[in-house]
Amino acid sequence: MKKLMTCVAFVTLGLSTAAIAHPVNLLFDTRGECEAKQASVNHSDRDNVAGPVFGIQNNGEAQVFFLESFQCEYDDQVGAWHMVNHMGDDTAIGNAWDR
């Protein structure tokens, strides 16, 4: 949970490209398109949060954080897929972040 709070504080302060780069307002026709964009953004942002400053040990751990925090979900009202920001939502974060 400490790692999650550190990342949330990082994003809240506006210092993270993660908050800017994850396109939560874009709509995608397919889940595959959404997940491809998510993977691309995750890959480019993980270097920005991995390291001792944010308590994330390595790029792999940062990748897991992004995969769990930004999820592709279908919106029935709009009829499209989009990334949903689940940072700070404990129900969306796996047990690894509670250690």
C-alpha cells in the first residue's frame, strides 16, 4: 500500500508523465486497440516511476502497477472501449501492492 500511495502522491503533484500520457479520454472500437495503446503507454512510462524515489524496485514492478491501475473497460452507454484510471482504488489493485 505504501508503494501505491507514493505513486498516487507522485501523480497528484503533477510530476508524472503517467498522469498525462495514459489517454483515459480516448475511445477504442475494440479491446485489442485499447490494450495495445495501454501497453505502449505503460512501456514508455515505466522508466519514469521505477527507482528509489517512488519505492518501485524495477521496470517490471512499474509495469504491474500500470496494468492494474489503468484497465481497458467497455462502456455500454458509449459503445466503445476506454482506459479507466483505477489509481487509489484498492478494489482494483492486486495484493502485491498491499505489502
